[in-house]
Amino acid sequence: MKAIQVITKILFTIFLVICISVHVYGLIAPFSTEPVWSHIVHTISYCACLFTLLVSVKYRLGIYIVGACYPFIYHANCAWHSYADLGKLNPICLLVVVMMPLAAVFIWNMEKR
């Protein structure tokens, strides 16, 4: 069971590092109409989530949830508009909307032990 936990933690870490990298790159070389402040908030939010995933701190789950709120809401809105306006699902937005709550459940389970 421990191996599954380690592999899951590695996969969530890779996911969050990719998210951070995309938004840092968005600050350096804008690739969308997303404003600079949004890239900054995304980067800070994902860093907070990554920190709580890797380091056991007091109020770990609460900090994660606060950090995950902006990316989750932003990408849920993006996914909704993509589907409603274009009739297509945006896979990146959908991935974020699924992965952020899954990581919260994973952190919650880590805290219970």
C-alpha cells in the first residue's frame, strides 16, 4: 500500500510542477489572452498546493483547499464556457477540475494516517 501512496504522490507532484511551469512560461512569453495577474495567482496557488502535498504542515488540507480554489474555479469556468460556447470540452481545464479535488482527497487520506 505504501508504494501506491508514493506513486500517487509523485504523479500529483508532476501534475502540479507542470501547472506551475505553464503559468511561469505564460508570464515570460504570453501564449493566451489570460492576464498577467491571473498567471501570477495561478503560480502562487499551485505552489501552495505543491507545498502542502510535499510538506506536512499544520492545517495542511485547509491550506491546500485555499490554494486550489482559484485554479479550480478558473478552469471550471473555462471548461463550462468552452462547452457551452463551442460545444467542445477543453481537456486541460477538465484535467485541472478533476485532479485538484483528487489531490485534496489524497491529502485528506494522508492526514488520517
